[in-house]
Amino acid sequence: MQRKLLAAATALFLVAQPMRSAHADATDAQIARIVDEGLSHSQAMANASELMDGIGPRLTNSENFDKAADWALGKFKAYGLSNVHKESYPFGVNWNLDGWSAKMVQPRTIAMTAMPVAWTPPTNGAISAPVILAPMSKKEHFAKWRGKLAGKIVLVSLPGEASQSDKPQFHRFDGKELADLDKYELPSDELEPYKDFTKSVSFAYELSQFLKAEGALAMVRKSYRENGLVTGEGYNIDPAKRLALPFMELSSEDYRRLARLEIAGKPPVISLEIAAHTNDADTDADYLVADIPGSDAGAGYVMAGGHFDSWIAADGATDDGVPSVVVIEAARIIQSLGVKPKRTIRFALWSGEEQGLLGSIAYIEKHLATRPVDSNAYGVERFVKWTTQFPISKGPDYDRLKAYFNLDNGAGKIRGIYAENNVAATPLLKKWLAPFDGMGAGTVVAGRTTGTDHQYMQAVGLPGFQFIQDPLDYGSRVHHSNIDTLDHAPPDDVRQAATIMAAMLWQAANSEAVLPRPPLPTAPSKANPFKVEDPDKE
Amino acid sequence: MQRKLLAAATALFLVAQPMRSAHADATDAQIARIVDEGLSHSQAMANASELMDGIGPRLTNSENFDKAADWALGKFKAYGLSNVHKESYPFGVNWNLDGWSAKMVQPRTIAMTAMPVAWTPPTNGAISAPVILAPMSKKEHFAKWRGKLAGKIVLVSLPGEASQSDKPQFHRFDGKELADLDKYELPSDELEPYKDFTKSVSFAYELSQFLKAEGALAMVRKSYRENGLVTGEGYNIDPAKRLALPFMELSSEDYRRLARLEIAGKPPVISLEIAAHTNDADTDADYLVADIPGSDAGAGYVMAGGHFDSWIAADGATDDGVPSVVVIEAARIIQSLGVKPKRTIRFALWSGEEQGLLGSIAYIEKHLATRPVDSNAYGVERFVKWTTQFPISKGPDYDRLKAYFNLDNGAGKIRGIYAENNVAATPLLKKWLAPFDGMGAGTVVAGRTTGTDHQYMQAVGLPGFQFIQDPLDYGSRVHHSNIDTLDHAPPDDVRQAATIMAAMLWQAANSEAVLPRPPLPTAPSKANPFKVEDPDKE
């Protein structure tokens, strides 16, 4: 059985799909028109400002997401797309942040930089109390603090020390770095690659229960970023397991100041306020779909997407608002050609990505493929378990989806594409990117990327790819943070990305050759069947 | 005349002071005790937390400065120093920031990252109005906006674009960089090196007058930093020329969002509130002095200092709270020896440094040397003009001050010392730093540094020096900003600096040899007497 699977895995990258269409490939003239429209007549930054500056962050299943969704559907309609609609899926609570404040009031009054942790209960007015530094990261830590937390606001993170990293925070790939991405990643047989993440989500819930039982008033964590940045990331969306206490995040500087004062024996008093409201009747989230219909109904469709949801800090510009605008702009550019593609081109704006690719999983289950998933799994748990269940069953569109292109590595320009281990697709991807070599975008690498919406398409054997983008300051400081604004999306990068996305879609929609795909994946063999796990390993 | 001056300038660096004392040099054993006390029994971080975390920022002539001054005087007294006192000098207004907020309220409500510009008038409650983007940097720009500003909050900065700098933001000097600092800087004959700075201070006043006359409600500028950092630097301290309108600084991200919305034709409405109070009866500021008396009244004194004042953002930790704590810790370390130095060791904690070295200028004028300065010059103007006036007249302590060591390049550890063009002092400085080579602090370079309190001692021919410090993230993000907290002062750097400052003072106080000094400076000759200024040059 294991040997058979190994053979299947090897074959997986050598078997191309048969050619199904007699239509001509996209002409060079059409590529030239796409380049002109995308680079000289871009609407991307104007649209991006409407969305990011005017509407702002788009937490999944929030009122602001719905407002932004209406805006995006309006754009697709204005550009003449068809089948413009939302599809919904079970998500969890509808939660809306209305405002917050965090102050130290003893030994002196100062405003602190803070973000409520997403989905936290509100405080119902300001809570004021002395802090206690009680770092806890697993249940075994509770005993030490039992009986000491009543009436306190609890600082639950280790304060640590400020980073002395001398790495540049803004960066563009050079040729060597791009070449280094060309690394085939051997398939993993680990069943739950994100299991630590599930644990941490579950621990936040258990911690809040413990603190509440002890009579604490609120829990406060330190931002994982430095230099005044906060994120407010939170994952407790299961309506049956809401956090028992308000949960606030402070900037590292503000958190450590409180910690030092407490350690010095003078616990500061802080005042926290979180205003938020929920709509418990609304437990379903939506993602958005819009089509440019193809001329050949039997030729299937190609697709591009980004996730329209964001976190709550700043405007969710680089993650993933600008890439979402790039998807909309690619639709506009293609429509400007006035030519019907052979295959339908579908544009998707996902949601629930930040809580575990939940929108794209829902799309896969509805249209592409199903797996025998645990129907009780929720949010992150659902995400973590989804990739590992077999057998996979084909859905109605499994054979029809000929390509999916995802954009979710910030707002940097496109430098190429990850073949996502589907190395048999490399020649065709290279051909389609060749016109954009001079824009720095010609690289095709074997490497995989995970953690965004192409991942589970790729996991069920579909040709889902993610573009390589210049990192800029996305990972170093902007991602999920309170500076994720449109400032961090250089306009030249944005129009380049939209142009290339449009051209890739156009070529994929009209190409005679289609991207090869692996056979339907089955459960992998053990990479090393003779490995014995260390029983001390957690 | 010019040739004579050139000869004098050449001689300046060759003439050492005569040896005046028969006392023995500091013993190696005393240096060893200083190292032990400073590194193994440091009180610096505990003191730093009391000052930075517990008391906070120390704007010159504010109530919080006074509170901090009482704390510092208490420390000096607790460590048994003598002559612990304040000295006062004319400064300007007494201004105290009580709180602030900045929100965008249309098209949506979000909190913005802001700092009032120091010394701004308060708003007296919240001001709410649409913004107008009207960048102005000189009077010639006023005409374009006349008649358009009534009822508006005016965005007066160019929005610009976000930085794409790929320089690391945290840095320690390597050997080559230290060697590169060893560059003798030819004396300048420019009469007003900071004249553009004076102009900008004066322009802020004129701009506020123009905006008020036009019926605008407030002025808003963009932070010169990126990534959510704000500073609140302000220089309008002349009581006769206070800003006519409230002046708020916004983070680059928040400012540019407003600018984009305004450019897109939908001017956002913002709400600003600044609470501040002044005490117009209190126009004098103080600096602090404390002595460890010497055994030889005729041997003069040596001195170390940092500036105790800060700006209003965060806690003024690296600028210059931690170096001030290092000065206090050096006093504690020396006192722990229980041995009287030959010369008196004086510790100074300056004020008004941020507005133009005003405290140290006052000390110089009172004790060391006077210049025929314009008595109408105020604040920054006084600072700018002070260095250029001749003749210099010796004050009572001119010959008595044998060394001054300044610490004001952030919280990085000491890497050596700038000879500040006084190259004749190099051998003795090298001798005193030799024990600290293994701590990375043995470098003596010819180079000059300006903009802090040794500068005008050095300008009147006194042996005033500044230590070289590792840059860390001081210049790149922390300096003057809302993240200038104790996090950015690595404890190992702080105890190293205090130890070396104590050892330098101890050696300078007990050394038979004294540091050479140049002859009393006179007006410099023209570097190039045949140069003709371009009449188009501003």
C-alpha cells in the first residue's frame, strides 16, 4: 500500500491533462492591450482608496464586511460581469467593534496603544483595576496563580525583551533569492500540521474560563510585534466557546512598562474599555463570486481570488484588501478588451481566510471536492483537520476548474509564481509569464506556500497557484497590524500585479493547453515508516 | 588677520595644558572596584524604571519635569552628594499636556495616532470639521489658499509616499564603522549653521497667524516618521509668539489616509481635542547640579552630564532619560568607592536641550564663558546665534573645568569617545579608555558631534567630549517618538555605559595630566576667501 502510494505521488507530477479545446491561444495583441489598460489606465489605487480609506477593515461576518461586499459586488456589476453574487457558509458569531480605549491611570495617566482581541466580549463601560503579571501558556501554569487574581486585570504574556534584530524591514527579492525559492518540498505525512495553533485557540478559551472563575476582570496580552504595533488577532469564533472575559492586546512598549512597574512592586492601575456588539442570529458568512462568461460552455473555467476579509487593525490594506482590489481590477482590464474568452473567468473574493481559509473551503466543498470532515470541527479546528481526511470525492466543478490563481502575499509587485509542487505545470506557467520578464515577474518556482486560499485546492489535486510577490514590509511590520494602510501598497506595484493577473487569466482562459494536475490525492505513505516517536515529545 | 587666525587654529590642537597637580593617578584597584560596582551591583535599570515608567516625559519647565527633578535631586542626596541644587534661567512658557484625541468621524469613525505639537494652544473641547489639504512651507504658498480655509482643519504637510528604505533599523557599530568616525572635521566659517531651523520655527508661527486670519480651526502636520510613529516636536516657546491655532501631528498613515480621501473629492471630517494648561507666571527653567567634592580645592573640577528634559511623546527614555540615569548611576558608583577624588566631580542634568541646548548655554554663561549674544534672541534663535559671536570672555570656572563628558546618543553602550576635533586630547582619552577595550569601548576618534550639551563648551575652547554609543534603533525610529520607552534601552548597554562614565570621571578627577584645550577661540578666517556666493541661492 505504501509503495503504491509512493508510485502514485511520483506519477502525480508527470501526468498532464488532455487538451480539450480547439480555440486559439490568446493573441499577442490582446496581451498588449491588457498591458496598456492595466498600466496606463489603472483604476486600482482609486478603487483601493474607496475600499481601504473609505470603508476600512472587513472582519468576516461583520457589518463592515457586508458594506465592503456591497461595494465590491457593485464594482463587478459596473464592469459588466455576470453571475455576481454571494455564497454563504456556516461561520460563527457576527461581531462588530465599535471602539476601545486603554489607559494607565496609576502611577500616572497615559494613553496606551491597544487593540481588542477580535471576537472578545465587550467591557460594558470602562473597567479600572490594578494589573497582575501572571504569564500563562498552558493549564499547568494555572495552579501558581489560583487565589491571586480576584479583582485584577491579568497580564497573561511573558514580557520578554525588545528585539535587537538588524534585518531590514523593507525588502525586494533579488535574483538569488528568487532562485532560492525554486525548491521542491517533499510531501508531508504529518496529519495535523497546525495542531499547536488549535491548541492555542483552545487555551485562550480555557484561560478565560479560569480567570473568570478566579474573579479576574479582564485579560491582557502583549503584541507579538514591537515598536508600537498591535494586531488584535483572535480566533475564538465558536459561539459555544466564547471567551469568558474581555481580552485586550497592548503594544509591547505599553505592556512591558506595566510589567516593570508591577515587578518593581507598584502594580499600576489601568482602565480598559471595549465597545462591541454581536448579532447572534447571523452565523453565516459570505464570499463573493463574479464571472466573465466564456464562449465555450464545455471548456470549464479559470479563476482568480484573494480574501476580502481582514483583521480589525487599521484597514486590512495589504492583507488582503489591495490584492482583492487587484482581482477586481483584473476583471475590469479583461472586460476592457471587449472579447469573450473561451473559458469562463471567475473572480472570487473569499472570507473567513484569517480564521482558517473557511470561505475557500466552503467553495471547495460546494463546487469542487469533499472530504469526510468532522462536522463538529469549528473555525480553526475545521481548517486544521480539513487537509488530512481521505478519501476525497470530486464535486461538480472538479474537472471544470482549469486554473486558480491566488494573490495574498501583501501588496508587493508580482515576481513570478509558485508551482506549488505541481512541477508539471512549470512549462506552461513559464510560457504565460514570459511577456512579463521585463517587469520582473518571469520566475516560476517549484516551491509551495501555505496558509491561504489556494492551499486546499492544491490539497485536493486542483491546479491552484499563488503568485510570488516582493515582500516589502509586509511580514516585518505591516501584516495584521495597526499600520496596514494603503501607504504600504506602492501604486506601481499594484498596477503591475493587476496587469499580470489579468494576462495570466486571459491566457489560461484561452489556451489550448491546460495546466496539468496530479491524480486525485489519496492518503500518503509514511515518509519514514521506521521512525519511532520520542515519547517525551509534546 | 586671516593668516594669523589660521595659525592660531593650527596651534589650537597642539597646545596641552600644563600639569597642575601632584596627586597620584587613579589606581587600577579603584577601576576594578568601579567595574564591579557598575556591572555586578547596578541600580541603573531600577532607577530608570522609576523615572521613565513611573514619572514619564519631562518637557522643560513642565510640572512633570519638576516632579522628575525632585526625584533626581533625591537620588543625588541619597547617594551622599553635596551641593545638590537647581539653577534657573529664562526659558519661556510653562506648558503641560493633559490629554488629547484625534478621530476621523466621516466617512467612518476611527481613532488616529496623534501627538499634539509641543507648546500648542489647547482646543478647549473637541473641534470637529472637514479637512483641507493645503501644503505650505513658505509664505509664498499662502496666496493659493486665501479664502479657502474658513471653518476647516488644515493639513499643512505634503503627504509624500511611504518610505521604501531597506536599511536595518537596529544596528551596532562594527570595527570599520568605528574607524570611519575617526575623521577630523575642518572648522567651519559658516555663521549660522542652523538658520533653516530658525526659519522653520518662525514659519510655524506665521502659518498659524495666516490660518487664524483665514478662519481655519486648527493645523495638522504629518509625522516625519513612518509606521505609526509620532513625535510632537515643537519649538514655539517664545511667550510673545505663541502659535495662534491648535497644532496636531498625525502618524504618516493617518495623515495620508485623510489626504487621499480629500484628493478623491470626499474631504473627511475629523475631530481633534488637545487639553493642556500653562503657568504664565513661571518662565524660568531649571537644570540640576550635584557634586562629589574633591580633596584639592585648587585642582578644579571634572563633570559629566546628560539632558534631563525630553519631548512629550512616550517616556523620553533613550533621549535622554537613560543617559541621565547613567549620570546618576556614575555618581552612585563613585560614591561606593568611599574615597575622595582629587578634583571635585560634578554631575549636571540639563534642561532646554531639545529647544536649543538652553540649559547648558545658561550654565556656560553663569560659570564658564560669555559671548556678546543678542539679548532678544529666544529659544532656538538664541541657540543658533550663540555659537557665532565674538569675543569670548572667560567666566569664573573657565580654567577650573578640566573635562566634561556628555552622554546623549541614545541608550546604546559606549564604544569610545569623540575627541571633538581636540586631537591633542586623544592620547590621554585613549589611556583612560584602555581598560574598557574588552567592553568594546576603547575607540577615540577625532570627529565632532553637535546638537547636544558639550557642543558649546567645546565651542568656547573647553575640553567637552561626547561618548560614542552603539546606534541601536535610536535614530531610525525611537528618537523623540511615541515608542521612546525603556524597552529600547538594553540593560546590558546601560550598566556598561554607567561603569565607563564613572571610570572616566574618576580618572579625569585624579589624573596628574589634564586634558589639553585649544586657545580661547576667536573669529575664524574664511575657509576660502575667494569664494563668491551664488545670488540665486536661498
